[in-house]
Amino acid sequence: MYILKNALKSIVRSKGRNVLIGIIVLVIAVASCVALSIRNSANEIVNNQKASFDITATIGLDRNALRQQASSSGTNMQDITLPDALTLTELKNYADSAYVKSLSYSLTASMDSSDITAMSNNPTSSSSTSGSSGTAARSRAGMPDMGNFVNRSQGDFRITGYGSTETITNFVNGTYKITSGSMFSDSDTANDAVISDELAQANNLTVGSKFTLTNPNDSTQADEFTVTGIYTDTSSSDGSQMNLFSNSANQIITNYTALNNIVTASQANDDTKLNSQLTSSFSLKSADDVDAFKAELTAKGLNSDYTVSTNLNSFTQSVTPLNNLSHFATIFLVLVLVIGAIVLVVLNIINIRERKYEVGVLRAIGMKKGKVALQFIAELFMVTFLALGVGAGVGAAASVPTANYMLQNEISSLQSQQSQVQQNFGRSGSGFSAGQAGGGRGGIGGFFGTSQNANYITQINAVINGQVLGEIAGIGILLVLLSSGMSLVFISRYEPLKILSSLS
């Protein structure tokens, strides 16, 4: 108790010195609060995003490897021997992995109809028809991952069979909505179909109506479908003022088994094969599993002409500002602590030298060196933690606006860099957007694609929580012990008689 009373009296006597120390500690506390809250909040958001982001992987042909193969052998790309297209059995084998949450797959085919009419100005229909030769050229150029789309007749309707209705992202995200009837179940294997409201209105189809789809390469192969649901496309226009119908007008949705049976039947004759494409996507459990999953596919015998692509880059880009902010906050915190500690050590050395006589008196009246040092430490503790308390309050008020201001600057800097790159290519726009980042798959057409646009997180709730307060307290204790350490050195060297005699 005597030590504490003496410490309080000493603080009151030396107001100027202790106010100076308090101001320094206050600045350190405010800076540390802001830096720690930013770093902790940024890291927490990144970890949450990492846990919730839907990391998807797709297997596609490694065109670079094929080009190198053609170049080294002096062979024309069109003459390169292509690997066999992956089958669903192989894909399911690859999906049997500790790193995979689920396998999503769909089969798409191009078909005609004998009793319903396609929308005449539908982009999907026209692009499918006009794109026949282009697709064939791509297949000849060595793109087996495009499935069986070869130089055969293209139908007016694009029918897609899904292995699971939960993977039809346009329904999940609300772009498509059932307005009549319902979606078929995942266990359904019958020729049930969900069609667009535009196609239904044009052909007077309702729930329960039947229509026939035919093989454009063999009109004798006809399959009857039953309408179980009708959906509307709520997406905005594709930008063409001449299109009266949406891109999904001629899109027919069914289950994988039904469409696969039709495609398999068409393969009895090579000349009547349906143009079909099997597309797949693996949903991984974690972003940390990407490399391990790639290695596992290689171990399972995936042809070296195939490569695994993921949307990990999209996640990395979306959290880049937060990672940069956390890195900057850490560096700033270290600099503040180092500079602050040096200043406090210097001030305490000066303080001890100025109070040499006081040390001599205390030692002369019988106080041990440890107790004298303890008094000096107690003084510094009182001043430090008072300043830390005030600094924590100021830091709590300043942390959120400071964090958001710095985050916006970081995002603007990255967008400016990307915009400059786009301008170098003669393009407009940055290719990045602001907003809450999150996982998920693309649309139905890009259902298995990986968007490279970064959806930045624009706000960070850098609050002062128990963790930050605990770290601030730890910093305070560390500063006190570090700066008081020099006091202990000087006090242990002082001899009371020598001190008093030199000052008498």
C-alpha cells in the first residue's frame, strides 16, 4: 500500500512528465485500437468468406498443352489426336473424394419439334443454328470438352437435363420463377419438362400438355414430353432492341436420365447422333483443398491433356482489399509499437536519472531495490492504463470510419489499376464491382463457368471487442515492462551513499 501511495504522490508531483507519457501512450493506444480492430475484422471476414464461398472446379481440355504438343511434333492442330471425352462414370469417380462436397452435371442437346414452333427471333435458337459450322470448327480444332457438338444439323430447341434441380442456379437465384405447375423431382426419370412462358403462350401449352421433340438428324426418332411446369425469365434484356423474346424462350429443362436415354438412342447410328454436351462442376469443401484435389485427379488417372480450373481467383480478387488492409494495419501497428516503446524507454531513462536523489533517499531509509523499482513500475502502470482506457474509447469511435475509408481507398486503387489494364486493351469498364462478396455458381448458360469479376466487400465493421481490448491490455503491460526494464538496470546500479554524497 505504501508503494501505491508513494507512486500516486510522485505522479501528482511530476504532472508534466506524466502528462507527456500519458499523451504518448494515448497515441499508441488509439493507433493500436484502430490497427488491431481493422486487422482482426478483416481477417475474420476473409475467413468467413473463405468458409462460405462456393469453390467450384471444372475439368477442361488443356489447349496450351495441345499447342505445345503440335508445335514440338510439327503437327497441325486439326490433326492432333484428342483424348476421349470424360464420361459421367469417370466424373463420379473423381467426385468420390474427401475434398468434394458434391458433383453437379447436366446434359445439353439440340433438338427439333414436330408439333411446336420455336421463337423465330430467339437468340438461343439462331445462335445454335448459325453456330453449327463454328462449333464443328472448334471441335475439329481439338475441344472434346465441348461434348458431341459436331458438324451435324442443329435443332431449334436447346434441351438441358440436370442431375439435380438444386444445381439450376437461375431458379436458385430467382432469375427463373415457376409461374404454373412445379419443377419435376430429382428422382424423376420420365420425359417431364419445364418450359418458358413465352414458348407456352406461342404454342398454347399448359401444365399437362404434351409435345414431341425430334432428332434433327433423324426425324423418325421422336420423343414425347409432358409439361410439368412453366417458368418466366425475370432477367433484363440482352441489350438487343430487336429481340422480342428472352434468351431462354426456346430453352427446355428436363432431368438428366430422360435426356441421356434419348441421346444414347441416337448414337446407334453415327450419322444420326444428337449434338450433345455433358458439362460438370465439382463443389469443393474448402479453398485450401484446390491443390490437393488437382493432385488426387492426377493420381486417379486424369489424362494430362485435361486441366482443372477453379473460381478461386474470383474469391482471391474479392478479398484482396481486405488482405491488403490487414497487412497495412499489421505493419502500422508494429511501427507504432516500436517507435512508442523507444520513446517510452528514453523518457524513463531520463526520469530515473532526474530522480537519482529520490532513489538514494529511499534506499538510505531501508527500502530494498526491488521495492524502489516496483514503485517506478506502479507509477508507469497507473499512467499507462489510464491513457489506454481513454485511447480505447477514442479508438472505438474512430476505428469503423477509418477502416471503411481505408478500404474504399484500397478498392479504388485496385479498380483504377484494373481499369487502366482494360483501357490498354481498348475496352471500357474495370471488370470489377463493389458489394458484398459471396460464393455461388453462374447462370444456367454459364452454370458451370467461373466468373472472374471480383465482387468487393465495401464495408468492414471494425469494432472494438473483447479480443481487441485484451490485446491492448497486453500491449500496455508489454510497454510498461519494456520501458521499466531500463529503470531496474539503473536502480540496481545505484548505491545510496554514493548518490547522497555526490549530491550533498
